[in-house]
Amino acid sequence: MAVPSQNGTPQYEAVVIGAGVCGIYMLYRLLKLGLNATLLERGSDAGGTWYWNRYPGARFDSESYTYGYSFSKELLEEWDWSEHFSGQPETFRYLQYVVEKFQLRDHMQFDCNVQASTWDDENQVWTVRMEDRREVTTRFLFTAIGMLSAATMPRYPGVDRFKGESFHTYYWPSTPVELEGKRVAVVGTGATGVQVISEIADKVGDLTVFQRRPNWCAPLHNGPIDDEEQAKIKASYDEIFALCKKTPGSFIHQPDRREFKEVPREERLALWEKLYASRGFGVWLSNFRDIFMDEDANAEYSEFIAGKIRERVNDPVVAEKLIPKDHGFGTRRVPLETKYYEAYNRDNVHLKDINETPIVEGTEKGILTSEGELEFDLIIYATGFDAITGAFDRMEFSGVDGRRLNDKWADGPITYLGLQTHDFPNLITLAGPQSGSVSSNFPRGIEDAVDWAANLVAYLKENGYHRIEATAEAEDEWVETIKSYYEGLLIANTKSWFTGFNSNVDGHDKLRYLIFWGGAPKFRERITEVAENGYDGFSLEK
């Protein structure tokens, strides 16, 4: 087992947990600084969410050319995206290409399921322990453990009784799954469920969808990128990334800043028709800002989208079941889809509203509902994640005097800038709760956080500091700042992972302040200001 030497020297200067988009870039920056660094990854290869999520239809809803890394012009020139919204296989290949291009693999350790990390205040080192009892020690510890990486299963009894094939979408097998002619159940209609259902409806023999709560969905309008368009994209990368830096969500989509009520209804409808026909998140993020704050504005737009659903679903009873009644459009994450609603026009697809027909329990042959037992060959659980804090809760972080992070965050995360937390020195929570990274186009957000963290490490080394810890006062101020951005937002009144609700997790039945809603430009401005002021709000020790 690895332990620090008698003079307190750790095995590594820096350890990164997680080999996804964030962890890969953090490792790259640390190695560029000349640090002795390693990365620990639970999976058997790099890729993070794109290694794990192999389910049919898995793809991101950021435009491909805004999702890739921006730090290397050579990489931007070399890589061609085949689609406007890349699927899992291509995105996984892209991240593999990055790892090989920048020679990062030799600094990565795979099949390392981190169980606990313990701070030694005397020696000022972290000891990181794996499931197989291996340990490494490090001066600085960086978490890149994913905002949607702690999969949750439904809580009805008997889930483990089923004798057929079943799994959560996050753990979709790497080997082919036979779908043709099979009786399949999909439990859950969040973003993942929507993608799976759309992709397999015309491939399986029979599909039963168990829906607890419908989501507002909108068309993705994906398509191939031809050579001419590829050349235009590569010639425009500077402008693309400059635009992403200006927008609240770091996407290419900018909000309409006109007052909703000052725009004539005919003009509003024309805009909405245009947005509904456009690619990607424009239907959500290029809309009037008032739809996020004004109930009347949101209700009018929600009714517009409801009309689109009614147009696309043949059976009016089914259509009404697919239209949310408990929240307005955009107050939860909006799944983008391809022919999702049309799937319910197929004779082999059946929608079960579990509010009307509750699931009683799992059985050896399938699922028992209040109407009787349904038999399946395959059950797919698209039941989501314990978002943002879940991955932290599944590890044990012990800080100063043995204080456990799980205990500190029991009622919700408490951080400074979403990047550190008091009593946990030298632990940098990249893409952690309350950072700007988790509320933006993810690679754009994590580049800001990683660049800030790398510059911090360089500053500490140059000035002989060995220990950095957020002060309790700075932490209190930041949490109040986070709360202030929830005020006036309709999102704050909606149960979703945006607000920390998850019925599959004990204690997650109340509002938790997980996300910085001030927008990426404000977050970037704040962390830059902190750095320029000598890392104001942190206690630094030599």
C-alpha cells in the first residue's frame, strides 16, 4: 500500500479521479505544468459518460462543433464530426483520439474504483483508497467524477427477481443486445428514456413504456455534416467559441431579450415556429427570457408545445398522457428527440401511466401492475441519476479532523465557487455542485474550471504554497449567492434534478441548491476576479 515517506512526501503531486471529458483535460493541463500526476478511472478505458452510456440512441444535444475541446487548434483542424449531434460511438472515438494524440494513456490507471479519500493534515496529503485496497497518496486531489454518473434504480420491490435480461441504461453492455422480436419494457421517460424509445421502437417485437411523469420534448433535427459545411465550421471555430463564451449556457443559442408581452402574439408564434423547426436547444435557449420567470409567458409557450405534441400523436388520449401537467416547458431539462412522439403511433408500442396503473412489484417473468402481470424478455431501466452530488456520496471523503463530506452535504452542498469546500484542503471539485460548469454546455464549462484549477496549481507551486482551503466565510457568501439566483426562476418551483429532487434517493425530497444559475459569463468573471485578487476567499499556507 502506498504511504507518504517519513518527510511527508506524497507519491504524486496531483491525482485526478475520472477519465471523462473533464478528467482528460485536467490531466493534460497538469502534465503540461510538469507535475507528477496520475488519473484513476473506474472503467476499463477513458471516455467517462461516453464509455458507460452505450445504449441505443445515446448522443449529446450540444452541437458537435461546440462540444469538442477548444484548447488545441491542431486538434480542431484534424477532427471531423460526421453529424451535427454526435452519437456515443463517435464521441467515444473522439475522446480516445484525444487521449492518444496527447499521450495521456500512460498516466491513466483503469479499473480503479475509488472508495475513500482521507486528508492527513500533518503531512498535508490525500490518501486515495481503491476497492481492491490499493492506495495512492497525493498533494492535490481533483474530482472529475461526472454530474450524471451515479445511476439510480426504481424502488418498487422485486426488481432483482426478473430472470430475463435487465440493466440500467448507464450500464448497457458493451456486447450486442438482441432486440429484434423481443418483448421489451422501458421504465422511465427522461432524456435517456426518450432516446432509447425513439431508437428501438421499430426494432423490437413489442415495447411497453412505463411513465411516471412526462417531460416536454422537442425535435433535435440532427443531420450529417458534409465536406463543405465541415470546412466552414473549421474556418469559424474562433467565432463559434467566442459566441459560446457570451451566452448564459455556453451554447451557440442566445436568449431573446425582448419583453415577452411587448411582442405581438403573431410575432411570438412565428418565432416559436422557427425555433421548433431549428436544430438543437434553440427551442429552449433562444426563446424569450420571460418564459423562465413569468408564469403567463411560460404557460403560453407550453401550450404551443402541447399543440405540437397533439399534432404528432394520433391517439388524443395518449397525447394528453405525454403532455406534462405538473411543470411548464423549460423548467426541467428538455430532452431533444427524433420521432419520439411518432413512436407511440406504432401498434407495437404501449404507454403505461404508472399513476393510473401503478407498478406493484417485479416478478421472475416481468412486471406486476395493478392490472396484472406483464411478461418481458428485456427490461431497460432509464431511471436516471442521483445528479451532481450522487457520485460524491458514493465515495467517502474525510477532511480535517475526519470530517466527512457526506455529513457536511447531508442537507445540500456547501462550497466556495463550486470548486472547493471548507475543511477539505487541496481537494478541487471540478464540475462539482454549485459551479458554473454544471449549468452550461459541459466541455465549455469544464474548460473554464480546469484552466482556473491549473492556473491555481501553477500559482501555488511558484509561491511555495502546499495547502489551500476555502474559508468558511467565503463559503457562506457563495451559498447565499447560489440561492439568490434561484429567486424568481420557475425552475426553483419544479421538482427535477436541477433542484435536487430524486424520489429514488432517500432525503432528496426537498429543494437543494445544486446549480449556479447566474450564467457562464458571470461565473467566469467571478472566478477570474478571485484569482486576480490572490485567490481571495481561500486560506493559503506554505
